Amino acid sequence: MTQRAHVKLVTVIAASELRERLRQELVQLGASSYSVSRVEGRGEHGLRSRDAFDDGNIRFEALVTKPVAEAILDYAAKTSESQPVIAFAQDGEAVPRKHFEK
């Protein structure tokens, strides 16, 4: 059986204008690898879709250790007090395991 790493999948959804700031913060908090994509949808801050007047939202996803996930969620909670940001984490397994061992 393939050895798997136990990780957290952390997802952060925010206004697209926060992209660079979030990228820098997530890397500082320990998310050395991540994916970012543009998304649209409806939530607490209303409908966010890309058009001539709105760039919509972005979604960062990172597979990280539990301590890094906790740091990211703490950061997102603090940031959400003044910016349109939400975050959540899920347990997961990832391969190849060596990518997640430090």
C-alpha cells in the first residue's frame, strides 16, 4: 500500500483584490505550495461574479500540516473582521508522501 501523508486541505476565498496580500501571508504562514483560481458565487457579501466592474473572488487551496492550517485559519479569522474573507479546512491524505514531510 502506498504511504500517504496526513494533511489538511485549507481553502481561503476572498475578494480578488486581496490576491497578492493573501499569497504573501499564506507563504509566510507556511503554505509553500498552493493553487489559486478565480471563482464566482453568492455568499454573505452578496453575488460576486466577474464582469466589467468586478473581478469576482479568488480561491487559494493548500495542502498543509495541522499547525500551518491552524495558523492560516487564525489569520483568515482576523482578516475577515475587515475584509471579505472566509476559510475552512478539511482532513485529507496526499501522495507522494515525501512532498509533505518536513
